[in-house]
Amino acid sequence: MDEIVKVESVTRRFPLNHDKTRNLVSALNDANLRVEAGEFLAIAGPSGSGKTTLLNLIGCIDQPTSGRILVDGVDTSKLSPARMSTLRREKIGFVFQTFNLIPVFTAAENVEYPLLIKGMGSHERRERVADALESVGLSARAGHRPDLLSGGERQRVAVARAIVHHPALVLADEPTANLDTHNATQLIDLMHGLNRRLGLTFIFSTHDARLLEHTDRIVRLCDGHIQSDSLNEGGIRGQVLASSLS
Amino acid sequence: MGKFLLLAFRNVFRNRRRTLMTLFMVGGGVAGLLLAGGYFAFMTRGLRESTINNGLGHLQIFTADHFRRDEVRVLDTGIENWQKVAATVTSAQHVRGVAPRIDFYGMVSNGTKAAGFMGSAVDPVAEKSLGFISRVVSGRELDTKPGGEVEALVGIGLAKSMNVKVGDGLTILAMTSDGALNGVDVQVVGIVNSGIAELDARYVRITLTAAQRLLQSDRVTNLVVGLDSTDNTDLAFNELTPRLQGLPQQMELKKWIDLATYYKQVSNMFNGIFLFMGIIVFFMVLMSSVNTLLMSMMERTREIGTMLAMGTPRLWVVALFMVEATLLGVMGAAAGVAAGNLFGTLLNSAGLHMPPPPGYTEAILFKVLHVPSIMIVSSMLVIFSLAFASIVPAIRASRLQIAEALAHV
């Protein structure tokens, strides 16, 4: 399989106050991780363990203090801010904990947004948006604004927005944290289905034990250190992977 | 592009109360400028027309020598064979008529006292046909029929210092074109008040025929041209300029605006006041809008972070904020233009009057003109002000650290 993400000895420190040279706190320490294309990977750990920091670094919305990250073979540490922006636009889809939909846009317009900034023509945009909304089961809600959608529906719109431009990688930061169990399970099933059906690579962070059952691979973080990186044999694909490894 | 504008448009109405307040403020500024500018325009237009109708005319023809040198002898820089020049001009489009004038100086005496005067000789028929009116406060205008005694109008100040009233006689003395001293007895038929005390203290007006007899010359100082409308001044000027080229004397054509010093001073004063008001409105809109737009930016920090995370170019974010502010400006300007015109119409229909200015006895009608150029300038002013106000919030929004913005609560 192709390697889609490679994290090499990445450390991220944040200053505790305005003096950026002193009182640094480490959010991530010497992390190493490889993710293959088509994987469905969970980054698990308690609050403050560095899950979001790792996702932000992989998603090119933050820069490591040391080490390097390759996304689809591109060394992100060597990219200018504008090239990073282009990389995010072209290769990465984001799903956020709080949905982060544009409130004045309808569901369809929110899904269309990544295509707009890519400069895609209107005809193709319409087709892609329709496909994406259909794939998350929200075709009937296309014209509704986020405030008229339930939490689960909003997050499904966010997933449709993350996949509409056919990214190489979808990053989801605690996507089920604001959902009830029913909606959370539905969302994970949806993402897993998209992962299997479209071959999309999903990396998501969670500290929700319910969700980990559905994942193939779990990377556990604690205090900025990767404690374990294991296949989840309870997971559907994990079972296949585990049996092939044994 | 369409979706981008749609996003900007919907963002404008995201916080309706705040948008309404901003529109109210921007619209109020525009409406205020429209009302003030419309009133100034009415005053300026009134002054322009009264300046022209009080005898300045729309165009004046002089010999070129008139501006090149002082007269050595009376009327030696004047127009000879002025009737031919007048005929050349009269046939032009928009010309209603031509009135010859002579400016002359001399002494006036009531038999016991003498004083210097500034004389103006006119053709009463031509003046009347062009609607040029003297501000006669007692007596009447000069008679249009020739013959009889030489009639004169005198300024109210001169009449007072010479102790004359309508019906009294005066003697006026002036140098002839040959350098001799000549005099003529005149009968005061009217007393005029131009509103300018310095002029009224020395002003004498007689007929052109009487002045030519007094000065022993058939020349005139200038020809005053009246047009059908002040708006046609430039057209007539352009048509008359070549016509005056082939005449024996080199002529120079002047527009009324070049001769109306007082009008220009008043007009400049109104323009200065309007500019000052415009600057106040500009900064008023600027200061309050910066605050509003910064608040809007702060409220949307996470949303902007999301847009940037998805790969939105930072320039787009700058453009989005600037377009939103510009849209707000356009809507505020439209509301202001509508409100300003509505209030203007209501005020006009109320028939209000302003107290008379110094030197005048009659109250002045309060009227607001609907001037398209003022609407455009006022609208552009607030639109530019809002666009300018959005620069700081727009740049701050575009420079947000994405990770921090996404964590913003």
C-alpha cells in the first residue's frame, strides 16, 4: 500500500506565556507514525494527551517544533504558507468536533465550499455536491441551513464537505464528541463505509471507547507520547489485517 | 464569484440588529450630506441666477486690449462698431440678446457738493429684453423711450450723500474720448440698492445714448450676452469664440463665472463647509465601522479558522471582509439617498423660509435641490469609508493562526 502520512520524530512545544523562548510545554514528543492509504485509524487518549496537536500537524494547520511530516510524499516542513494552504485544499478534508459549518450557507452550499475554493466549474460542483450529500444520506436536507439540522445531520454535512473534493486524507478531530451514542455510532459507520467504499484514508481522534470498537488501528497517546500503535482485532478491517499478519 | 458574493451578502445580515444600526448611521450620514448639499446647491444656484440676471449676463465680450492695458483715453480700449459685433453674436444658438454697456467715471454734483462716481451706461430696451433688473428701491427704471431729459439711477449711498431723491437733478462731469471735460444734467428717476454698500455709495446709471454723448464716443466698453439657459453657457461660448475671430478688433469672450467674483467666493465657502461635513461623516462612519467589523471578526474567529483550514487563500478572507463592508456601505448609501430625498421633498413641500441674510429684507425660501452629483459623492464617501474601515479587521482575520482560531470559544 502507498504511504499517505509519515510522521518522523515530531515534537511540538508551545510557549506558556508571551516569552516564546522560556516556559515551553511539550504537547507532542518525538512522535513517529506511518499511515497507509485507505486506513481507518483512531488516535485515542485522554484530554491533553496531544491528539488534536498531532492531527493539526498532519493537517498542515500547525508546524512542528522539530521533526518532519510527509503528506502524500510531500515534506510539509519545506512548504510556504501558501503551498500548505494549497496542500490542504487539494489533499485533505477536515471534520471538526463542533461541526464548524458556515451558518449562512445551506447544507449543499457548505459541501460546495471546498470545490469553490478549488475553482471548479459550477456543473461539476453540482454533481459532486449531490453525490457527497447522497453518500451521507442528506440529499433531502440539501437546502437547509445548519441551524435547521440536528447535530448528527450537521456532522454528516461536515463529512460530506470533507470528502467532496476527493481528498487523499480525511482528518476528524473528535467528530463524535458532540453527538449522542446513536448519532455517534451512525457517524462512525458512515465514515467507515466511506473508507471501505471509496478507499478514503480516515484519521480521527477520540477518547470515546464506543468508537474504538469500530476502528481498525488505534494509536494511543498519553502526555504527548505515543504509547501504543496496534491493530484493533475487534474492528472489521482489523480482523482481516490481523488474520493476514498471523 | 457569485457564491462568494452571496456569502458576503448573507454575512452582512447575520447580526441584523447590528447591521441595522450601521445602516442607520451610514444612511443618516448620507441623508445629512444630501440635505446640506441640496440646500447649498439651492443657495448657490439662486445666487448664480441672481448674479446673472442682475446684469452680469451669461457671456461678456470685450476687446482683447481691455485686459492688456489701461485706457489712456476714455473708451480707447472699447468696442467700435459694436452693432456689427452684436449682430454676429445674436444669430448664434441659445443667444437671447445682446446688451451694450459703457463703464465710465467722473464727478457728480448737486450744485453745492461734488463726489466721484462709477458710471454704467446701458440700453434700457436691451436690458429689459434680457430680463436684467436693477434693484430699484424707489422711483423707476430708466425710460426705454429716447428723448426728453437725461435720466439717471443713483445708488442709495450716493443719493444719501448728495441729498437727492427721485425727481431731483444732478450734474455729472466726465472726460471725453478727446481728453476734454464734458458735463450733462440728469434727472434722478430711481434709487437702487445693489446690496454692496461700497458700490451704492458711488453708483450712477444713465442710458447708453446719453453716455456716448457725454463721452463723445460711439464705442462701448463691452457687450453682455444673455442666453436661454445658464446650462448652455459652454455651448454658446464654444460657438461664439470662432465667430469673433475674423473681426477688425481682436475680441475676448468671458464666461459669467470668470467675472462673478462674489459668486465664486460664496460657492467656495459652501464647498468648504460641505467638504468639512463630508470629512466629519467619513470619520464618523470609519470609527464606528472599525469597531463593528472587529466585533464581527471576533465572533467569526472559528469560522474563519475553518475556512483557512480548508485551504481558503488568505486573500479571499481579506476580500470577503472588504466586500461585506462595501456591501454595507452600498446599502447604507442607498438607504441614505432614499431618506435624504424623501426628507428633502417633505421639507420643500413645507414651504419653509430662512431669515433674510445681511443686506436683504426678504426671507429666503428654504429649498433642498436633488442633485445627482451630491448623491454620488456622498454615497462614494461612505462606501469608501466602510471599505477603508474593513482593512484592519480583514487583515487581522486573514492572519489568524488556524489552530488557535479553531480552538477559539
